[in-house]
Amino acid sequence: MSAEEPGPAGPAGPAEPEKPADPADGGGKDGAEETAAEEPDQRQNAWSARRDLFNHSPWDVTGGVVGADHHGISGGHFTGNVHLGSRTEIVYQFGGAAAAHSSGEVPEATLTRLAARFVTGGDDAFDALVERLRAERVLVLSGAQFTGRRTAALMLLHRLGAAPVRALDRETGPGELAGRIGAGGHVLCDPLTRRDRPLREAHLLAARDRLAEKDAYLVITVGPTAALEDVTPAAWRPPAPAAVLEAHLRAETGGDEETVRKLLALPPVTEFLGRRHQLREAAGYAPVLARYAAGEVEERRIEQFSQAALESQVQEWFEQDEASLHLRDKAFLVALAAFDGGPYALTAEVSDLLYAFLLKTENPSRPPEVPVFGTHIGKRLQLARATSYPEEEQTEWGPVEQLKARYEDDRAALVLLREVWTGHPSARPALIAWLQRLAGDGRPLVRTRAAATVAVLAYTDLPSAMALVIEPWARSNRFRYRLVAVNALTLAHLLGTPNVPRILDAWCESDDQRLCWVAIRTHGLIGPGRPAETLAALRAAARHQHDPDELLTAELAESVELLLLSPAGDRVLSELIRTLHDDRPVLDLALSGFVGACRHTETDERYGRPLVLHWYARAATERGPAAQHIAALWRTALGDRVHTRYALDVLHRWVLAAEREQSVEWELAALLPALVTTASEHQRLDHLLRTRPGEDGAPPPPVAGRLLTVLPRPPH
């Protein structure tokens, strides 16, 4: 657990903010009847807060220099690409659930067209299903939605020569099956079963007798959540999307194998197949590719098809009614988007919290009822087109293996959050209340994911996200909420949200110290991308304090620490040296930040390798200007009456680290001579090495004596 909190808030949510009027409170207990115990709200230092952000942020972001560190920082970092572009202009219709649930006779031409494109999967499983249907006359076929179940059912009947083929209305009750059977073949897709009205073996036996009388056949397709009793369905194993696309291309091009081969080798097609699209999407891609081969559509159409298919799927999820996709499942989809790649159990926990808020939105007068049991991880993930996998999760106690869950398409989470926020504004009150609850949670992972979710919302709609979520957090009287605002602004900036630096620059000089605090902390995280501008804003904030506030002064110094220990460290050093003696607030800012940065070590071990010392050694070897700058800042800090005690304490820690690690001793031996240019500087270091004790009050360590020998003779 980070230094800020003693433990998780748990499913009931966080403690109430210390003042009922706090904007982060969201106006009350958010439906909770009991009042949570008040939690201490201590300020978390910028370094450990950044580590939490590294460990728990859901994405890698190109140019996200807050994490990538060339000084040996071992935390996570932002790399790779995150694309949150505008909604794809081209819209494709892939056929929804309604097409599968239509009733009436299936035209023979339709069956012939499907047969020309049907792929069995390349094994004997389909033939075995044909023989089972032939022998039993009724077959229950189970598979996930949009895996080709309905097409497989029709092809089973077609293979047996059952004609005509009739599609039964899905509202046909299990007890009505026998009465609906005539001659030929029948298919019933996704019957509306419930726990109190399951499909039973007795229903199938009655239907089988009727089928035998009529010399007919029946295939019933069901999803993973169908209510069945004493019925063992046959599993439908769908073919690979690549095989389906190839078969459809062959049909679309009239069997032109050369054209099919060239189309399948196109980079957009390769990328499409690598994203595990649904079979219906692969089938829908074939006509577009065929038109491209014929010169009828531009290349951008085939490049944008994958994104359009994903957006269509997301829209379909939230447009479906409760009978097709329950509100609890929709809440899980949103929670999985926010916690994509996080522990499944945590995602399920917070999804039920969101479900309760959504129920409250639908019916404010009725207490929300959340079922305790009844969900199955496999079925849930199948519905969400997601996967589970074991992976280590970083915690404050070290790595712990967790069962995690993520969308199969790495774009899905971002597209889904954008769709919910902009396409379904009625869900905003519940979503905001949910995010407020997550922001106050005791677990760093939960708070970081709340911030990341708001970052996506800010990229999509900055004015609304600022007014409804980020600014209320930033104005909170509790550090916890303000820190989530910091992370939200940081991640929003790294996603490419415009105007974040402009917001921070304005807040830096705000008379509201809460906004100023948020701006200063955020500048330390996004500043490596614009070090000169960031340091100018921090200097302005330091000068703006006519009566220095200890909290803001500490925050300014810690932001300089973060900037120094970032990939922009060399540029930050140059900027600090350039403005070092401008005025007293700027001098204090530079020295406090520099000495604070000197405290940090690799892997954050107490006596680990000091990051700034290693930086100096490398720069000295390469004869870079950073070595001179580091030495100059050390000499200034050691000689300044305000900072000398703190600087000597940090240097003493370096000596103790040198006693444990020989490489640290060598690096410190290289630095010390550069810190002696006057007799007083020599006297100060000589006194430190001779008199400062070892660990636990022991005499000065042997390394101190060896380091004394490298001090140059004091100048006269």
C-alpha cells in the first residue's frame, strides 16, 4: 500500500470526504446506506505516486516520457502507440441478432449461396454433427454469438437434404416445439429460455417423435448462457476467420485464385486477420476487398474496415435491449474497458458497482438489487470478446500473480469508453458517480484506472470531462481525489488531448491552492516533453507565493525531482543552471529539487545505487556538460545556509551506500574532487567523512577513510 492509505476501501467504497460539500463527494453516499469509516488522507509524495501510475496505467503511450527513464528507474514506462482518432466515417452493417431470429421459410437460393461459402473447419467435427442429426433428428448446437451457429445449423439441414427449411420464431416456447414441426428441416435460433422456463430433455423427446412422423429434422442453436435442463448440447467449433474470408473471396471473385492470394497478402488484410475479428465481419470484408480488386473502391476503404467493424460491434452492444444483452453485462463491458488487462475479480467487483449506479439511474426510487451469484467468467468473457490469462500484478508488497482479463482487440476499450460517453449521455450520471467512487478507493490500481478512464473521456470531450469530473476532483479538499485529477490530466495529455499544458499554466498561478497543487504535480509528470516551458511555469508558481506555503513549496521541489530523473534530465539541468541565481525563490526551487532527486536510488532501495550519482559518473566518462552541472549544483547546495544540512544528510547516505556497493564507491570517488574548489568546501567534506557515523550509530565506515584520500588539497 502506498504511503497515502492504510488499506483498500473494499466493495462498499471509500470513506466520505472530510467535508460534505466537497465536490469529489458526488453529493452524498452514492446509494450506500452506511457511512464508511473515515480514512486518513495523507499526501503521497510525487515519486511513489508516479510509481503507482507506472505500475497500474493500462496503456503504453509513444512519447510518454514520464515513465521511460535513462537514469535506471525500474518502474513501468509508456511505449508503443495509442490511437483515439475520430469515429470512422465509413459505416458497415454486419447483420445483427434480428437477422438470426427471423421466422419463415429460408429461400433455397440463400442456402445455395451459403453452401458455396461455408467452411467446416477442416476436420471431421462437422461430419460427426451431420451423422448425429441424422440419427437423433434433433440437435442442440451451442456456441458463442456470431460464430456462425445459424449458418452451421442451416448447412447441417442442407447436407441432409431436408427441404424446405423453416426458421422458427425464437419466442417459440420449449413446450410448443412439437406443435410447430412440419415436413423438411427446421432451425430455431436462440430460443428465449429462462431459469423458470428452461429447454428440457422432455421437450426434445416430444419434438423427436414428431420429427420422426414427418421425416423431418430440427437444429436448435443456443448461446453459452441459455437455460438448459438435462440437455447436453453439441459444441460448435467455428472455423478460423482467415478460412472464412478466403472462402468468401473465392466466391466473390469467381474462383480467381491469383486475385484471392494477392488480396490476402495485403497489409490491411493481414492486420485485420491478426485482430481476431468475428466470422460475420470476415464475411463482410470479402465483398469490399473484391470491389477494391475491381477498382471500384479506394484503398482507405479496406484500411478502415477493421476499425469500422469494431465500432459497429460496440454500438450494437449498447443498442441491444435488455432481453438480448442484460444491463449487468453492459456494466461489465464498461468496467472491462476501464480495467482492461487488470485482475478479473476486481473488474467483476467494480462492474457490479457500476450496475448498481445504472439501476439507480433507471429507477431512483427503487434500491438497486445486484445478484450475488449467477455469473460465469468464461461466458462473460466470451460475450465481451475478451480473454483471460495469468500474469503478475505489481503491488506495494511486490509482484503477485493474478488472473487477468482483457479485450481481444486492443482498441476495444478506448472505442467503448468513447461510445458510452458520447453516444449514451443518459449513462453519464451513473458513470460519473462510479468514477467518483473509484477515485476514493484505497487501492492504487483502482484509482489509477479511474484516472485513465477519465483521460479517455477528456480526449473525447474535454469540456465535459473537465467540468463534470476533473475540476471537481482538483478542487477537492482531499489529496486522494486531487491525485486522481493529476493522473487523469497526465494520461489525457499523453493520449494527445489538446490544451492540457494551457490549463496547468493557468492553475499554477491560481489563488486556489488546490488547483495550484494539481498543476504543479502534473507539470512534473508531463514536463519532460516541454522542459523549458514547464520549468518556467514552476518558477512562476514559486514567485507567486508571497507568503510561501510549505505544501506548495514541497510540491514544487518534487516536480523538479521528477523532471531531473526523466529522459529530459540533461536539458532540465541546463535550465536550472541558467536560472540558478535569478532570485531566491528560483534558487530554493532548484536546490530543493536537485537534492531531493539525489535521494532516489535504483529500485528505491534505501542504500541502492543513487540515480544522480550514476548519472554523474556516466556524464563524466562521456565528458558531457551534465557532469559539470551536477557538481555545480552540489557545491551550491552544500554552501547554502538553507540547504546545507539536507545536502550533507543526502551525501552521508551516499557514503553509506558506497560501503555496501563498490561501484557506488568508485562513482563517489570520481565526484568528490569536483566538489572541492575552496578551503571551506574541503573542510565541510572532510568533517563529513571523519565524523558522520555508520549505520545504527557505529563509527564512521571504512569507506569514509578511503574517500578522504581523494579529496584534493584545499586551495590557499
